[in-house]
Amino acid sequence: MLSSKILLGLGESYKLLYTKNLLKKSIQEVLGILGRASDVDRVYIFKNHMLPDESLGMSQVFEWTKEGISAQLEFEPLQNLSWSLFPELLEKLESNVPINDYVKNSTNQFFYETMHEQGIISYLFVPIFTGEKFWGYIGFDNCTRIEKFKEEQVAALHAFAGNFGSEIMIRKQRKLLKRKRMKFWEFIQSLDNILFKLNAKGEFVFLNQAWENYTGYKIGNCMGKSLLSFIEPQDFSNLESAFTRTKMEGYTSVQKELRMRLANGKYRWFLIRFKADFSNHGDFRGFKGFLMDIHEKVGSKQKIQKLTEFFQLINEIQLGYFESDDMALPLENLLKSLLRITDSKFGFIAEILYDEQGQPYLKTHAISNISWSKETEAFYQDHYYSGMEFRNLDTLFGEVVKTEEVLIANDVGNDKRAKGTPAGHPPLKRFLGIPVKKNNELIGMMGLANKVKPYVEEDVDFLTPIISGYANFIKSTQYFRERIKTEQKNKEIQQLYDLIAQNSKDIIAVHDLDLTFRYVSPSIFDVLGYKPEEVIGKKPSEVFSSTVVPASLPETGKRLVLDHMHKNGQKLVRLEILSEILYDDKGIPTGTIAVSRDVTEREEILQELQESLSREKELSQLKSRFISMISHEFRTPLSTILSSTELLTIFSNKVNDLELKEKLQLHLSRINGQIYRLSGIISDVLVLDKSSHGKKAVQKEKIALCKFFESLVFNNFMDHNGEGLIQLELPLEDKEVVTEPTWLTHIFRNILENSLKYSGVSDLKPVLKLTYGPSSYCVTIRDYGIGIPDEEQKYIFESFFRAKNVANIKGTGLGLNIVKEFLANLGGEISFESTFGKGTAFKVELPYAY
């Protein structure tokens, strides 16, 4: 489940993104919101671009940093970075896969050094796509905490990046559309033909600049005047009857040649073409059309007809600008005009889409009806308005899609690129395929067939304005589809937020600045017994009368635990409160959102733990004082006894009775042995107590391992003949380690003493073997003695434990416990394997430095 802080941050970010006019300013604010909401140290955006060597690169363009974290936006090495340095990152991000990892896990040395230099511990890279294009990515850095984002947080930020990319594309398209409209308006004003629109009375409501250029009249002075008032009287009645007939017959276009009176009093010949204009409800609104100067017309009738057809098509596209949002009819008219101008028999215009596997296919906007059976007629009628899909690209039109080039086939029957047509299909003799591109991107296609004369390149050149206009139309529809998809995603996110608020066990509340409840989730009833309507409009102090309520909620990011009395008055509920300040568009605080969680059980457990810890510390202190006191009280009499036995030993040498002398010295030896044994126990207990309380001073030194073990055996484990009692198996290479030599000596001397002590009557010497690893070294000490009983092996490291098979062998039961304690202090581990009656092997692993 996403934290409320993240949800709130995303909500504020979406609001900024969609309401601010200046995208750059809103992006900077969004980064700050996301940074604070996700509790990271740095948030930034890298944008992709082409480098001078034509390779793909990226540069940092936006950045937000937490206070105390150094900014990197002006850091020169982060500009114009080549993606070739980070192929593993590019592969994932280009596939729209976020990267959430620790820097230490990177196998790319350059990436590791770059991130490490910036003090980054963990990071999240979320790709940004504008449509199908990898635009860049949003980065989130942790410089102070060893922590990655949770999966649900990554998913939410990934969804936000998707919407962010869509908004970038939408704003670009919006600017493009605005420029296109401006260019379209400029185009209309720059046309050589006079475009006009009349109301129901036949009066001008629109004229383009060509009107002034040709007639000399000011456009403003002509608005509201009748077109007929400018017509030569001999042509007046002819045009008036044409207006009446057009109004009665509906959408039929009318074309006439007529003379117009100019401002200078002269007349000029124009070709007028117009049609009646009706609203969506069928109400007559007037006329729209154009006037073309034919005063100086030259050339053959065919050329004049061709030019007329061309401007007719341009006019129909332009008139479509005034039509309704339903573009089916204008597109159908566009196809008919294309067929008419090119003298083609049938054809289609289509958009290029891509399936889930990324394969292109065609979906028609308009297509000629060439049905040859009832089945094909039914299929045509069912799919005409929704669009027919053509996925088989092993065809002539498929060749256009694959090559993105114009295809002219004037002998289809013998063209190797043609793979035939379905049975019953009208004969395909000639074919012209025209790719429709926008910014070099293939987005559509025009297909025309069976022109009477062969298709030529001039046909394509002639249609260039139409192709460009159709490309703009396709891009516009793609823009609106993407906008609808984005709005649907936003709606789903809102529904998800509402679902979380309604079903969360935590209490989600929105307060005014004076803490008055503006909203509270239904979960307050389950936690405190109050219904939301009992709380909204009141302050906490007015609702929870028995609660100590603070003057304000805790600062953003800080938690506060308060006691609340349940409505029934019998149950104390402890709530942990986390709050966030809400701001308006101008950055002024408007309120607070708070999330409260029932932590009663947790707080009770914490209190019990604290009490237990306090008692444990008290007992530990009592134990230490007791051990210190007992050690002192024992050492003093033991020293006195030892001193007395040494004196008695000296006096015993003067006894002449050999039998008495021998018995006396035997008993003195036994007393001395027990004194030394008891002193050893006291020393071990003191060492163990100091180690467990961290009182023993640590002195790190460098030591050579091989020399250390040779010296340890030489000084402590030699027989009276000068021969070592331990067999050493050391590497040829000696290595230095950083350790505490006193602890290390105690560890291995204790284990070696045990190996000799418990070897029994074995003729085999204990063996010490040293081996090196990548980051640690291992010491194995094996003996061939009495072993440890299986059922007692689990107790071997406990204080004062001694196995049942060593009852007659001297020992304190503290040695291995101290060994394990010292090893833990050195960052090492100890393990063993033992077979009863055959021997034991202890394995010690220690780092080269601790």
C-alpha cells in the first residue's frame, strides 16, 4: 500500500502538471514535491538528445535537492553524456523498465565512480516516454540512507512518469496545433482565391485578404453587405436563382462564372463555387465558398478544369474546418476528390497503427466500395465507419509501408511486388501508393488504383498539399486519442485514491489551519467509535475532550503519538500521527492532511520491553559488582595461601624423614595446583565479564599470521626435548592481518590446550592448518582424542559446561565461552565437528581486518 505522503505528493504533482501554463516552472515545483514526498535527497531529470557525433546522449535539465545536499545541475560532466557509457541502463530504460538499485551493485565502473563521487547510495531511474519515443528519465537519489524504493512506490512513480511524458507530448502537440492554426490562417489569408462565408440573408460574415487584393474594398466595410450587391447586374439573376436552388437542394455545390464590380468601378471575371451551409440539426445558416480570378485565364479547357478541381479539393478541406467534429464525411469527400482529380476508379486513405508485437498495419479512414458479393457488401457496411484493418503487408500497399517510399505500378499483372487479389476482386491494373509522413515519421498512406492513364511522379507532386493536410489530421487524431487515454489514467488514479481512503484501516483526515476537520475517512468509526459526520466541522479538542491535544499537528515528516479515549469511554487508544501541510498554487498553506494509525498494542509492547531492558541492565550491573567483589575477596586469601605453601615447601626440604618429606611435598603440590586452578577460574570469569560489557581495551596491530602461529607453539607447546607438541600446516606465503593480538592469542591457545588436554592416549599430534580466502582466513585445529558426545555438542559453548567424558580432566568450562565471545568481538565465527572417541576439529574464520 502506498504511503499517504507519496499519494499526496503525486496528487499535488498531477495538479501542478495539468494546471500550470508554464511547464518548466511546474516541473521544478513537481520535483520538489516528489522529493519531499518520497523522502529522498535529490530528484532530477535527464533529457535525451543527439550528440555532435550523431550518437544518442543525455543532459541534466532539472534538479531538486534536500537541504544540505550538494546540487549537481551545474556539474559539467553531467552534460552531454553519451548513452554508450551506460548500455545496461539504456537497455532497460528504452524498454520502459524502471531501475531501482544500490550503487554498490553496479558492474559498470564508470557509472559506479560517477554516482559514488556524488555521494549516492541508492537510486531510482524512471523512464519518460513521449508516445513511443524514449524522451529521458526522472532520477531519485538517496545519499544518506541505505534504502531502495518499494515496488508500489516505483509503480506509482512509473505511472506518473508516463503521464508526465504524455503531458510533454500533449503540450508540444498543442503548440504545434496552435502554430498550424496560425499557419492555416496565414495560408487562408495568403491564398490567391477569395474565400467567403455568407449568412442566411446572403450577407458577408467572412472574407480573406484576397478580397481586398482583387476588389480594392476594405473587408471591414463589406461585412454585413450582400454578395449580390457587388455582382454585375447581368449576372445578378443567374446567381440569385443559383442561391435559391442550392438552399432547396441541400449540400450540392454550385459553380458559376460571373463578373464583379471593383472599387475602381471596373468589372472582373471570377469563378464562384459555393454550397449551402447547414447546422448539425439541419438548420440553414447561409453559404460558403470561394471566388477564383479567371479574368486572365489562358490555356486549354482541360488545364482550367484541372486547376478548378485542385482548388475545389483545397476548398473542401478548408470548408471542413467549419464543419462538426465528425470527420467521416470530410474524409469521405477527401477520398472522392482524390479519385476525381487523379482520374482513379477506387482507393483508400488510412492511418498506420502498430500491434502489440510492434508490427505495422493499416486502418482505413475512408475506402471505396468495391464489394463484389453480398458477404463483402455486408462486411463493408459493418466496418466502414469504424475502419477496416489490413495486416497482410505482402501486397503492393504493404510494400509502401515497409519501404516508406512512393510506389507506382502501371502494370500490376506483371509486377513482382503484387501478390494477387482475392477471388471476385475487381481487376487491379494500375496502383499508386503514397506514404503520408510527419517529421519523417510514417503515420499514414494513400492508395489509388486504375487510373485511365499511367500514374506519374507529377501526380504525387500535385497532391503534396493534400498529403500534408492529411498528415496533420492524423497527428491531431493521435493527439486526442493520447489525451483521452491520459484522462482515463487520471480517472483510474483518482478512483484508486478514493478506494484507499474508503478502505484504509488508518484514519485519513484533512484539517484547516486551525485543525478543524474538513474530511475524515470512515475508518475513524472502527478505531475510535465516532462517525465522520460527528467529527467534521469540529476541532480535535472539541471531539476528544479527554485527550491532550497539541496546538498544531507535528511538523512534516515527524511522528507524534497521542492518547485518545474511545467514544465508549472504556478503551484508551494510542494513535501515531503523521501529517503534511497542504499549499495552494501560490505556495500559501491552506490546511493539513494527517494519517493516524492505532499503535496501542505496539506502544504497550515497547513499554514492556523498556521495563525488561531496565531490569536486565540492573541485574547485569549487580552481577558485575558481585563478580568484582568475589574476585577481590578470593584473590587476597589465595595469595596468602600460595605464599604460605611456598614457605612450607622451602621448610619441607629441611625435613630429614624422607617418607614424611615426600608426603608433605605431595600435599603442598596438590594445594598449589588447586590454588592455580581457582585463580584461573577467577581470571576467566573477569575476562568474560569485561568482554561482555566492552570494558576490555582494544589495541589493533598488524601481525604476520605464519609467524604468529609458529611463535604461539614455540612459546607454549614444546616438550622437554624441545619438540613441538602441535603439527603446523602453514602456507608458503605469509600474510599480514589487522587484529587484537591478545584476544587472538587467547583464542588459539585455549583451543590448542583443549586439543592436547583431550587427546587422551592418541599417538597422533593435534594439527593446526591455516588457509587463505578472498576476504578472510581460516584456521582448522584437529585432534584425535576422546571427542564430544553427540547429545552434549549443542552445549559446548555455554558457560561452565563440561562434557560427561571429561569429568576426570581438569577444566573450568569457561574456555570455549570466552573464545566465542572474543571471536564475536573480532568479527569471526567458530564451528566444529566431533566424533565421540575419534576426535574433534574446530574451524575458526576471521576477516583480514576488523
